[in-house]
Amino acid sequence: MSLTPTPADARRPAGTTRQDWHHRPVHEVLDAHRTSPDGLDVPEAQRRLQQHGPNRLPEPPRPHPLRRFLAQFHNTLIYFLLTAAVAAAIMGHWIDATVIVAVVTVNAIVGFLQEGKAEQALAAIRSLISPQAQVLRDGRRTAVPAHELVPGDVVLLEAGDRVPADLRLIKARNLLIDEALLTGESVAAGKAEHPVAPDAALGDRRCMAYSGSLVTAGQGAGVVVATGGATEIGRISAMLRHIDTLTTPLLQQVNRFGARFTWLSIGAAALLYLYAVLVRDYGWLDALMVVVSLAVGVVPEGLPAVISITLAIGVQRMAARNAVIRRLPAVETLGATSVICSDKTGTLTRNEMMVRRLLVDDHELEIGGAGYAPVGGWTRASGEPVPPGALPATARELVRAGALCNDAMLREAGGQWQVDGDPMEGALLALAIKAEEEPGALRGEAGRLDEIPFDAQHRYMATLHRHPDGGAVLYVKGAPETVMSMCSVQLGDHGETAFDPGAWSARIEGCAAHGERVLGFAMKRLAEAPAALDFDVVHGLTWLGAAGFIDPPREEAVAAVAECRSARIDVKMITGDHAQTAAAIARQLQLAPDPTVRTGAQVDALSDEELRDVVRETTVFARTSPEHKLRIVRALQAQGHVVAMTGDGVNDAPALKQADVGVAMGRKGTEAAKEAAEMVLLDDNFRSIVDAVHEGRVVFDNIRKVIAWTVPTNGGEVLAIIVALLLGLTLPMTPAQILWINLILTVTLGLALAFEPAEPGVMARAPRPRDAALLSPFMVWRCIFVAVLFVIGVLGIFGYAGWRGHSLEQARTMVVNTLVVFEIFYLFNVRYLHGGSLTWQGVLGTPAVLIALVVVVVAQLAFTYAPTMQRWFASAPVPFVDGLVIIAAGVALMLVLEAEKALLRRCRLFDEARG
């Protein structure tokens, strides 16, 4: 994909491009940068620093905090709420005006504090630049601040160093660099000076060291080919700056709902005002007071606050499931997720290598267990168990070789097994313990005399040991083809036999087809130990066999993937690992019966339109770069999907920000990834993502329940006044009584719905579409139906009170109590949108519902019978018999609504009503 060019692109030597150094010989790279293996002289370095600028990532301009704060009010519903607050204040309803202003202000503050995510992500990336670098200046080694590095500098690397700029290596001795933050690979990459193919993926460029990566072993030197914004990290930083933060589906729906609601309310209020003045001969001031009261009454002023509280409760529930939410709307967006793009290493897998298979002589042995824990049984390929004491002699010799030709340490800490050193060497120590061999005892009886460390050039490690029976023994492990090329015989059950490299190559390819990384093992008995171990000794070896390593899938991830399928959520693996390895893990996770795999190179060959068609059928994307991940996420979004993207490295930050929900790993994730994400997993576990999706669906259900309860109840109140006005009847409520109902019920019953637990089958439903309306056809029907029932009930009770001969104050008090009772019974009905509410669990309610119910009952008794409240709201005592009539009307409303739900389920008119 094309990227916006950075200023650094114009500063490169003529005829070069950003990524062409990895396939050029060392002398060409040095010539292109007008430097030598002794580095630059100091004056030239200073001149280039002036030309190229410091080795820092450019900081983007930041909006003024006041502008960011004011932007939080740019919302149609907020404008209408503020207008209603002004109107309420003009009429003297200060309490209601204060509540509305407070709600709007709190929402603005929360939004303001949540912004600035992209800037924080860039700052986290900038912190990866190391503060000091060892360079050659005038042929002498010297330490300089990393920001003073310039193209052409020769940088020296040692274990523990963070690479300060993008380097083309000119020397590499046993050099291993952890590039997981850029490639996602769990194993450190071996480095060498030799150039690689022009189209090599970033993870295969063995002659390059990239800024921000970590040297884990060995030594090296490299010439600086890119600094600051021209580095790989700089390129990712530029991608972040050009990605707009998406508006979440909930915010889009609330904005649309607010706009439509506002214009509908304004239009209706204007028509009602004209009708009252022109037809009913109301004075213009009296008509204005009635219309403004109705407008204030219909405004769901508590809706933004209740939505925020519902999201906050979801955040708390997710935190209990190891998911930390950084932005409130992300809670609900998770519930709409239709595709999860997941990294492989550490999320779907354990990020712990283990030996899965041994090939020795004519035997193929499989080893059980998970990760570094030295627990697991042995079986033959046929499934026949093999006790550790009955292992073939060839297998036991290979196990000894793996434990002795090994620099790692395996230890238990806090109930977890951890490896100090190379992950594959740690797996070999766990294998030895599974074979009932103690690595410490083996190392004690066969002390190491000398070694040849692993190097990317010769691709093996060799160690020389004392043999318990006298003399010495040489063990070698490394790339199978390299080790086999040095062998002349192989070890069989009855001694040395003829060695057939071709047959072994076929067996090893079988392991690779299962996604296993393979190491070969060999040995050589020596009558006496040489004075020093050198390459001349490592020949004429005896082949022992091969071991296949895997990073095993998490057991809980397999169950989580199955749950995603039932919820009709696609799971796609996007990894920097090799295609065969990724496909094997995808099959074990059952992402698909026959997963389709595409590589980053294949993605490069597709246009954006072609990628949109391809991405739907592809299960695994392997050897991907940051651009690939970004394009894949955008292609899925272009098809209308709501995408959750996991990641842990700097290379994941652009895609995390582009995704609807970016999910960063809490344990192994970089700060850049965490700052770009909306959610951070404390346990780096895919299971936690699925749990978060479950909670997100519950949150959205509860928000819909709040809306389904608020809109028709407010609408029913106002519609009753409008009908009375149109028919020329006495108004059944005063403006103050309307405001009382809104005030007491919004902060009690409406808020109680935020605490509702999950309904049955919440993960058996398909994700809702991105463009789904907040008020679905079922919700619109329900709002109209309930509002009409409220009008019938209100006017019916008002007429009943007149028939009984009650005063106007008593009649209006009965109407207010009727509305409160109706809203209480409707609350119990709306708690189950997808099923019946007349169950024992439905009747009992939740603690939040019961507390709210007690508060409302006490407040309404005070409204009806307290003298002070009677003076404030023109209320009057209601006789006991009439109170029973009001409760009976509430029961009747509940039965009608339950019958309506049952009828809709039976007729299957609305998907949401089917249960």
C-alpha cells in the first residue's frame, strides 16, 4: 500500500529506496553512505546531523485542550438537552435544569479524558529509542546519545543493547535479536552479514537490525541506514498519524437517534404551540409554558448518564475477566464484533515452546504436555503409551544431547515454569525431565569442556563434554540439513548403522508440514578431549535424530474459538510466523476444517478491491507486515464488519488503532501497543477476548433496555397531555408533576436496568450489523404500543377519578401514581427483551431493581400524602380503594405486554422477539 512519504525519504543516497539495503553487499552499502568499517569522522558526523536532523520520531501538532473539551459538546442530542435546560431555567424549574447541565458536563469530562490515545501511542514508540549508542568515530569506539546518530555511522551491538537505528549489519558473531515488536515471532532471529533476496519479508532479513529491537545474544556491528522517521518504527509512527479514530457503532447510533429525536420533538412542539394558540385560544405565554414543559418532559435527560454508567459497569465486569477497558464506548463495540483478528503467539498459543515429536532410528515418539511444564507422557505414533523407563536407547541419547548442548535454565516460580535463555533450549530441558533425566545431574557428570556457540552462518551449536566412561563426547544440535551434512552414520537400537539423508529429509519435512520447528542432533565419541574445540573437529558425526517443536495452542483458546463460531463471529489469524506453522495451529484450533492461508507477499499483489473479496475466505495471514495488517482490517471494515484486532508489538499499533476495538496484550505487549488499543488483556489470553465480547453484548442489551423503557414512558406521559389538549380536555397533569415523574424515575428505575445480568443465549445470536439502528423495528413497535397503552391508562384513570367525584388535584395525583405504577410494571417486563418475564427469577428482580423499587415507593407515598409535597406539586391523598384500582391497572398492563411478547414470538414478526 502507498504511504505518505516522510521528509527522510528525500534524504537517502540517490538510487536507493527505503527497503533496499538488505539485498546489497556490505561494500555497496558502505559506498552508498560514503563511510567505512571504521565509521565517520567527527566533523562529517556533525555535518550529517545538521543535514538529516536528530534520530527522533517527529512529534505531531496537538490540539489545544480547550478545543478538545468543547468538541465533546458537538452532538445533536447534547444541543437539544442544553436547549431544554435553558427552557427549564426560564420557567423556574432549576432542579431539572441543573440535572441536565450536570449530566452533559460529566459526559464531556469523561470524553475529554479518554482522548489523546494516538499521541500517547506515538510517545510510547519514541521511548523505544535507546538513550546511548556505541559507535565508531575516527576509528575509535565512543558512546554518543542515540539522537545524534546519522546515516553512515557504524554502531556496535552487544547482548542487552536496544538497537538505536535501522542498521545494515557488517559483522555478526553469534548475534541473536528479538524482533517480536516488529514481526511477532516468539524466537529471536539469528543474524548474519550476507545479503538476502530483494523480496524477503522483514522477519527474513537476517542482515538487518531494526530500531527498537533487542539484542539477546552475541555481538555485531552495522552501518546506520535510517534514522528517526525513516526507520521501520518511524514508518509505523507515520501510519499511526494518518489513521483517523473511528466512531464506535454505539456513538453513531446515539448520534443518529439524537438528531432524529431532536428534530421530531422540535417539529411536534412547534405544531402543538400553534394548535394551542390558534385553535384552543390559549394565551401565547400559557401555551409556551405547556409546550416547553412537554418538551422538557419528553427529553431523556438521564439517557446519556445511564448509558455511561451502563458502560462503566461493563468495564468493571470485564476487569474481573482480565480485560481492562481504556475507552468506555469500546465496551459496547465488543458486543457488535463480527470478526476477531488475532495474533498467534501468546494469544492463541502459550508462547512457550515444547518438544512435540522425536524422530530416532525407526521410531517416532510423541510427547504430551503443555508449554515449559515438565509434565507429559510418551506415546508411539500408533498411540501406544511408552513409560519413560522403556524409551529406546536412541531416544534417551538424543534427550541427553539436548540437555547438555544447551545454555538455558528451567525453573519454577510462583507455580509457573519459566526459561532463562532460548525457548527451544528450555523445551529440551523440560523434555529431559519428562524422560526422568535430571538436567543438573547430567551436566554434573558430563562437565562441559568447550563449545562452539550457535551462529547464523554455520547454523549449529557444538559442546564438548567429559564422558563418564572416559574420553570425551561431542554433541551438536542445529538446522537439520546442516547437521546431517556432517554425519556419516546414524545411531540405531543396536549400534551405528548406515545413514540415509534422503529418507531423513522426508521425515523432517513431515514434521514441518505439522507446523513444527525442527532441530537435528548428532554426537561423536572421542578417545581424548582435544585441547580446543574448533570446526575441524565437527565432522564424521553420528546422527541421533530430530526433534519437532511447537508453541502449543491454549486449551481454553480452542473452546473460545468454538464459542465464537456459535456466536457467528469469524476468527482470523494474522501472524508474522511462517505459513506452514500458522496453518498447523489454525487446524489445531479448528479455525476452519481446511484453513486458507495467504502470505504478506500475496497480499501485496492484490489491489484493495481484490483484497476485500479475498479476505472473506482467508483464515490465516502469515509473514505479515504492519501495512498488511492495516489493509486487512480496512478490507474487513469495508465489508461492514466490526473488527477487533489483537496485538502486542510496535508493528501492531497502526492496525490496533484502525480496528473498531484494538486489543493489546498486558504481559508481553509493548507500551506502544497498549496506548493504541482500547482494551488490554491482563492474561494475554484469547479466552478473555471472547468473555469481553459476551460482556459487550450484555452491555448493549442493557442500553437497549434503558432506551426501550425511557422512550415509551416519556412518550406516554407527553402523549397523554397532547391528546387531552387536542380533545379540549382538562390537562391530566401539571408541568411540575411531569418533571417530578422524570426526576424520581430516571435516577432510580432507569438506572437499575444498567445492572441487569445476561439473558439466556446471549452468545447464540449473530452480531448486529454495524449500521443497525438504535431503535430497531421491534423497538419502534414496542415504543408506540407501550405509549398508546400509557395514554389509555392515564386517560382512563383520569376519567374514573372524575366519575368518582374526586377533585382535580386528587384526579391528577391518581394519574401521576398510575404512571409510576405503569413504569414499575413495564420495568419488569422490559428486563427480558428476548423472552418472557413471568418467571420466578423475573419476579424477584435483581438487588438494584429491588432497591430502586423501594426508593420509588417511598418517594411516591411522600408525593401523595406528605403536606409539604402536596403544597409543592398540588397533589392530594388518594383513597385506599382507588390505590388498589391503580395497582390492578398496572397488573393488567403487565399481562397485556406479556401476551403481546408471546404473540410476537409465535408469529415470528421480529427477530428480537423470538427468544
